[in-house]
Amino acid sequence: MHPNPNVQSKVFDYLKGLSNVILTSPLDYPETICLIKCAKLILTDSGGIQEEAPAFGNPVLVMRYETERTEGIEAGFAKLVGTEPDRILKEAHKILRLDKDKTRLDSSRNPYGDGYAALKIHSIIKNFKGRK
């Protein structure tokens, strides 16, 4: 949950009794990636999560009215749903009623890269012939 106590109390009050919801304090990066990988659907207002989810083919509902990460919207990985609860629930239900394998998107179309940036950079540096 968000560290802001005002946000936490609202989220906790609304979701505390649901057996299929886990409420946690903010997670470190490896734990976050593990949960993204295992999730059926991502609901977020985080730009970073919008960029990570496509690597695993996860659909993302962006709880904002606009995003700087338009690539995810254009590629079909993310959908802007605003902050109205009825709209968020409607869009989430469309995905959650499906089997998980039916919700996966083609991660090879990830608009944020193919996951091999570090290897490509390493190869360029290794093969660089410096100027004199």
C-alpha cells in the first residue's frame, strides 16, 4: 500500500476482508517483479509498473486520466481508466472473468524494450575501439 496514511486507511478499510487481496507495505524491486509476473491483472497509477508489466504480458489498468507512458497504451498493454470506482471495476471485471492464460498479451511486442539492453551495452563497450 502507499505509505501515505490517508491513502492506507482508505485502501485498508475497503479491501481488508477480501481473501484474494494481499495488502503489504511497499515492496523491494525483486518482490515487486515476482508479484507482477504472477498477477492476472495490474491496477496501478505508477509509471514504473506500467513499464514493467508488459515484460510478462500483463494487462494494466492505469488509474489515471493521462500517462507519460503512452507507448503502453498504444501497444495495447495498458488502458487508462481514470479514478472512478465504477469504471475501474467494469474494466477489471472484463479481464478477471477470463482464465489467466486468456489475459496474457504478447510480451515480444513490449514497447519498452526486449530485456537485453545490458547485454547490448556490454557488447558495444567490449567491442569499442577507442580513438587516439
